Amino acid sequence: AMQRSDHLLCSVLQTKVRTAQENVAKRYKELRTLVDTNEKHAFGLIEAQHQATMQQMRQLIDEGEEFRPSATSVLEITEQMLQKDSKAKLMVRYCASSSFK
């Protein structure tokens, strides 16, 4: 009778161990699926952010190209004004120095 109860106990324990192993394997599979899904989602978000950044940079370049002619003309006008101003100052100095001689 004692051996039979030991054998029954052993059988019950084996069943419990097997069930626990199956549950662990099942949970691991669920977790792995969840990690893979989250990883794909994260990479998707990173890729979307990268694409958005690249699009913004292309847009900035296009806007820069659009404003380049006016920016260039502003620089040219500014340079001309500085040159004229320098010439005007030189003329004033020349006139001032020659008129007081």
C-alpha cells in the first residue's frame, strides 16, 4: 500500500512538473511574440521619425533654394551700400580736408 501511494504521489508530481513546464513554454512564447511585436512597432516608429526628419530637411533645402535669389540680392545691395558709404565717407574726408587748406 505504501509503495502504491508513493507511486501515485510521484505520478501526480510528474504531471504537475509537466504542466508547469508547458505553462512556462507557453508564457515564454507569448512573451517572445510580444517582444517581437513591440520591436517591430519600435522600429516602425524610428523609421517614421527618420522619414519625417528627412522630409523636413528636404523642405528646408527647397525653401532655402527658393529664397536664395532674394538673399543673394540683399547681400549684393548691402555690399553696394557699404561700398557707396565708404566712397561717400572718403569724399567727405577729402572735401573736408581740401576745403580747410
